Amino acid sequence: MYYVKSEKRSMTICKKCFLRDLAEEDQKDLKKYLAAIKPNDRAPEALYEERLSVCRECDKLNEATCEACGCYVEFRAYARDSHCPKKKW
């Protein structure tokens, strides 16, 4: 992983990190959104983690966002019927 200093923020941002890698207080929106997805619409935990593993290695991951489509990868990976815009999963 490598870090860059963001001009908009005073904190250091990891280019290959996810929202869940942030401090606990910074994860509120992530947890709120994921909890709002109906259980039947969620990917199984193992599939979710597998998808995130693929995303973490992808060259399109940039500060928890997919540069191919602009989504937060954790949100896309959590939805059962979702897919990778680069067809990696």
C-alpha cells in the first residue's frame, strides 16, 4: 500500500484501502448503508470477501472507489446481483 497526502483533507489517504480500513468513527456511513441492504439482497459473507480481495488487487481501486465506474467497491461487492464493471467478478 502507499499513501498520499490529500489537499482536501488533513489526513493521509491509502490509495488501496477500503472504507472499512478507516477509523471506527469514520465508518458510520459505510455501516449504515450496508445495514440498509435487505438480507435477501446481500452477497454471502464469503463471496463479499472474495470480491473485495479481487478489488484490492485491481489497478482501478483508488481510495475505496472504483475508477472504472465511480462506485464505492464495498457497496457494489455487498449486493448479491452486482458485478464488477471490469468483469473481474
